[in-house]
Amino acid sequence: MARPPEPFSLCVQDQLELEGWLRKTSLSQTLAMRARILLSLNQGMTPKEVSQQLGVSSPNIFKWRNRYKDQGLEGLQDAPRPGQPRKLDQKTIKKILDDTVHKKPPGATHWSIRTMAKHAGVTCWQVQQIWKAADLKPHRLKTFKISNDPEFAEKVFDVVGLYLNPPDNALVLSIDEKTQIQALDRTQPNLQLRPGQIERQTHDYKRHGTTSLYAALNILNGQVIGRITKRHRAKEFIGFLRQIERNTPKDQELHIILDNSSTHKTPEVKTWLKEHPRFQLHFTPTSASWLNAVESWFGQLERRALYRGAFSSVGDLEKALRHYIKVHNKELAKPFRWTKTAESIMTSVAKAKNSVINSELSD
């Protein structure tokens, strides 16, 4: 006949202390589990019931129950490990840092914690601490391209000035076009989201054609003027400018921020602009599309309406684009806020240029 489990109870002070532990956001998961074990036992549950509820083995439950009985709450802390932890000398640390920056592991493009630990003959934890102290993140990669536009500084100050201090009695519109948007249809319907299962879609798809979208973001209220076109030429761009003219107050100047696409600078476009002097164009520097505010709106469009979409025809895609613009203008639009000054941008660019120069010299 099995012996009944020994009665277990916490004193009121210890119970309140353990409950306080569980309210902490910085408490380690190991201590949180030990606190739950003791609190569950204190509620009268048997070790078997606690094991089933918390998914912890019975020996673990008996271990922390006995540790508490012998040492109190202090017994829940991990006992010190035997022996002195291995210390790294400066030579080993320097080798890890130098190899991380200047070498690559065999058969890979960058170091991981495990490959560097094996390479240097140290623990993963030690590599992690060295990289953290030196602010090294070999697992991350950022793309960049430094503009070679000879008028880079002038254009940055011009565009950023419009964002930070828009002119009175004028509209500032950020314009760009998203070309060749594909009408993709999945070969099978998506499997719907449900508890325990994320939404799923097939990896293969059918193409039904493409379309292009011109968009003008009003930085004062965040609303968008859109135009869907079959092609991407100066003719379509002029048509979009005409649409902007019809949909904006006639007594306001229009400051247009746009990139250096060749379709924006044709003789036909220049002639049309001379006939409509309230349009003033402000070009972003070459290789600096991040200065164009409407780019962030195109990113939202991709994430919210296109990435998971399934379109059986180009018409279906165009209908979805028009619907997204309508919903955005009605419910999501908000004033655009630019935070970086032109001076801080120029400082970051100068820093990037110096990094490239130093990298070339080191090679």
C-alpha cells in the first residue's frame, strides 16, 4: 500500500514572497517554475498532480520541496558550481575579435556563436559575452548604397526642409510608382487561421498579368491619390499629374517630391510643367529612395494587401488596390512625421563613407 505524501505548507510570509516573484517581469523561468511548484503543493495538490499540471518530473518536485524544507526560500537558488570558472586571457579575446571581423568560417559567409566557440576553443557563453561587449553582431546584415549624386547635400536639405517646414498655402506630395505588380493566384485556397495553426498557403502560384500603380502621399494628412496604369511611361506620368491637379485646391502650390526616373524628365513632361507653374518638382538624390516618404506607404500596401492576396485576374488585383487606397484614406491616414534633420543624415553618410574607405584600405 502506497504511503500518503507528507503534508506540505508554506508560511504566510513565504507564500506572499513567492507570489510576488511570479508578478516580476524579470524573473528567470527556472525560479518561476520552482515558485509554481511550491505554491501548487501549498494548495494541497499531490506531487503527481503538480507533475501533470506543470509538466515537471516528479523527482524535480521532491527536490525543490525538500530544498525548501531544509533551507527555506534560499534553497530555491542554484547552488554554486564546483571549481573556478575558466578565465580568458587578452590574447584569446583579441583573436576572437580579430577573426570575427577579418576571417570567415569554412563553408560559410559569417560566424555563428557555435562555429566561433569551436574555432577558438571556448564556450558559447564566452563568445556571446565577448561579442556583446564589443557590440559585434555577425548574424545581422544591412544593405546600403552610398549616393554618388554630386548634388546630394543640396537635395537632402531641400527634401528634408519640405518635411520639417512645409511652405504655407502649399501641399507637399511624395510621389512614386510601383511597377509590374503581379496578379498572383495560389493553386489551392489558403488554409484558414485557427487556434494552434497559423494561416497557410501553397508555395506555387499562377500568374495572370501585371499592372502599375502611381501614388501621391500628402504629408499633411497622410491621404493618397492613386492611379492605376497598364504601362509606365512619361504619358502615364503626365496623366497622373493631371489627376493630382483635378484633386487638389487650385489656389495652392504643389511641391512634388519624386525620384530621378527618366520618365519624370522627358521633354513632354518639362513642357507640361511649364504650362502648370504651380507644380514644383523636388528630386531626391540618386540611390536615395529612402528619402521619399511614399516608399513607406508602398511597404504597408505590400504587407497588408498584396503579400497574402490571391488574385484571379488583373482586374481583381486592380479592384483590391483601389479598395486599399479607399480604406487607407478613410481609416488609416495620418500626418507624416519626419524626425531626422538634414545635418544628422549628412553625418551618417559621412560615417558610412569613412567605413567604406577604411574597409578598402584594410583589404
